[in-house]
Amino acid sequence: MKYVIGVDLGTSAVKVLLANQKGEVCAERAQDYPLIQEKSGYSEQNPEEWVVQTILALKELVGTAKVNTNDIEGISFSGQMHGLVLLDEGHQVIRNAILWNDTRTTEQCDEIKSELGESLLKITKNPALEGFTLPKILWVKENEPELYHKASVFLLPKDYLRYRLTGQIHMDYSDAAGTLLLDVVNKEWSKEICELFQIDDDLCPQLVESHAFVGNLLPEIAEQTGLNPLTKIFAGGADNACGAIGAGILTSGVGLCSIGTSGVILSYEEDHSKDFEGKVHFFNHGKQNAYYVMGVTLSAGHSLSWFKDTFATADSFEEIVEKVNEVPIGAKGMLFTPYLVGERTPHADAVIRASFIGMDSSHERDDFVRSVMEGITFSLNESLVMFRDAGINIDQMISIGGGAKNDTWLQMQADIFNAEILKLDNEQGPGMGAAMLAALGCGWFTSLEECSKQFIQITKSFQPIQDHVEKYEQLYSVYKDVYLQTKGLNEKLKAFRD
């Protein structure tokens, strides 16, 4: 039996899994690392933490799996998008990575909009938002010029990790699409954008397909992990592209709901001529010559983990959500908006912050938990509504991540989205997508579609309950009003956050 490894470099932890040719997960390990948040709106990580913890996770995986490492043929990667890693001429890290959920770059986004105008959407298919990479590059250029002038190349998080394992520098199209520097349709770095902002071409790494072979393990990494140095390494993709692959979103008609630290509503697309007016993201897929449309809630699972860390540190997530099904729809008249670090879709707003609306002294912890879960799902529904308004027909959705681990939440998704929700057997999210890219790269299959038939199985479905759908439609209209009512208040409060 042959095997591949999927490495998912997330925001809070790196997860590695070993899959065999049947698509069975034989072993998995995870190691976490901290966020660095010096100020409100700042979010960074030390890239060295990714490398150390990944090597440790791989070592533990190899030790646990007890398979012949000569039979582990390939490794591929999924990674948190947008994060900026700057390397000097010796390929040493210049500063901490600035992450996707960092919102310091509002001025740079305004500059990009002003300078590029309508050309931005024509080239990149996406608006200028604080989370993207180009604003981060410009922020460093303007605020840390001595560091910027040392930079010889920029990478995204998983690309830096892969470089440290192989010594080779590349970036795949699906992750590059989230930089605001890629010409998405023509699949090349935009000379117009680089020239306009005086970014040297050499700062942009070589582009490759997600299933492309990019090298072998360095001998010292092989020694540290116990893997064979001849193990083939493949480029991999952005976490959302890999999440789509790992859920089998490879044809039109089926959507994806992924609830991790952030939350994503995603749909497969092949027609690059559709105009979404920048209201949702349009990125290159991990599948060659395909795209995906995506809406993002910045604080999805993060909202629930924040609640746990703040109010229920002694309890597990399972304990926190255990009695949510006993709380009525609407959490007894309380709504939560998940804007803990601002919002992405449909409100590109770095200033807005979260709210509980309708609290009274009768509310108990379980009511708050249900309110948080409903608020996250309402936020995701805003993206789904825009997809449907644009003519994308989605009646069936696959749910992955934290939102797929609780049946009450899965039914909530079916009712709020008014769609059938499918749960995967042994769902592994982006890590499975990375493993599938490695399997394709190793030649086990001729296409990702063929691979998905072997690797992906549906285990459970949830149908919308009409009475619930109607109640949630009423609540959703109130939920949408909360943003409009609190936007001005949060702008006034901004001065007090630092």
C-alpha cells in the first residue's frame, strides 16, 4: 500500500494526515502555535514556529503510523491565505508574518483603490481588503522601509513552510490569487500593478499549478522527521481551495460551508466572465483551469473559541454546545454579530465590531452559545444570498470544519441556508485536499474528480425544516439591520481601542 501526507498550515495549528490509496486516513497529528497581537487589529506569527511544529507533527505522524516510509510517496500542503512572509537575499525571514486577519492596512487599501480604480477588479477579480497581501507589502514599504529594502522575495505561509522543507521557492495560483498581485484569468503576476506600486518583479516568486512537483525533502528534514529524502513534494493550495478539493467541490451545483477560524461559503465556477462587482471573492481553484467564488466571515469558529476562552475556559467545545439544541430558535430574542476582528463579506469593514443584541437577565450561557452559532451562520448566509442573486443555483451544500461536528449546528445550517446539508464521512477539510493533490501528483489518479470518488464519501444529510426556515428568515432580516445600526457607533469607538 502506498501513502501520501497532507499538511494543513492553519492559523492556530498545523495538522498533518497520512492517507492511503483508498482514501483512508491512517494517522493524523497536530501541533499548535501562538498568535502575536501587539495592538488591536494586529495579527502576526513567527514563521519559525510553523517549521518547528510541522517537523514535530511529521515526526509524530511517522512514529504513530508505523508504515514503511519508503511507501510514503508524496506530501502536499494547504495553508492560511494572504499572510505576508518577507525573505532577504539569503532567504532569511526579515520580520514576523502579517496574517490574513490583520486589519492595520486600511490606508493602503484606500491607496490601491484610488490608484487602480476599475482596473483592480478587471485584473485581480477582487477588491482591496485589509486581509490581502499587497496592502501588507505596501504597509511594510511605508512604515518599515529599512526592512522592505532588505526583501528579495515574498511568500505566503505554506509556501515558506514548503521552502524550508525543500529549499525551493514557488507559489501556486490558488494562493497567489489572494495577493492582489495576480492577473487571475491570465495566471501571471500583473506587471501593471507591480509597476504602479514600484514592486520589483523579483519580489514575486515563480508560479506553479497546485499539483506540480516542486522538489524532494531536504536531507536534514528527512532525518528530523524520519521520512525518506526521496519523498516527492507538491505545491499544494490555499486552504479554501484545498477545502473545496477535500469536500469534492469540483463541479457546478454544490456549495461548500467551511467553518474554521474564519468561515467560508464557496461555489465552483468555470466562467471567469461573470461580474460579481467585487462583492465576493473570485479565486483560482486548486483544480487546473477552474475558479471558485467565495464569501468570507472573518470570525466564524473564532467567535465560538473566543466565547469559550473568555467565559468557559474549563469546558471543552463539546460541553459548551451540548445543550444548544434545548434553546429555541432565536436564542430567546438575542442576536450575535460575529465581527470580532471586523468583517469581510458582504461588509468589507475593518472597523465594525461584534455585538450581542437583545440580552436580558433571563439569558443563560446556553442561550449565548446558540446566539453565537446562529450569528456565525447568518453571516455566512449573507454570502450565499449574493451567490443566488448572481444566478448561482445552490440547493445542496457540503459542510466541513467545526460547523460539521455538531448535528444541531448542521440542522441550523440547513434551516438558515434553506438547502440540504451534507456531512462527509471522516471529513478532514483542507488537509484531505492537500493529500488529494499529492495523490494526483504521484499519478495515482488521472484527475481530481477521479480521486474524489475514491477519497470522499457522504455519511449524513440534513433537510431544511420549513417552520424553521420561516422563523430564521424573520430573524435574518433583523440580523442584517444590526450592522447598519452599529456601524456608526463602532466608528466613534475606534479611537478608544488602542
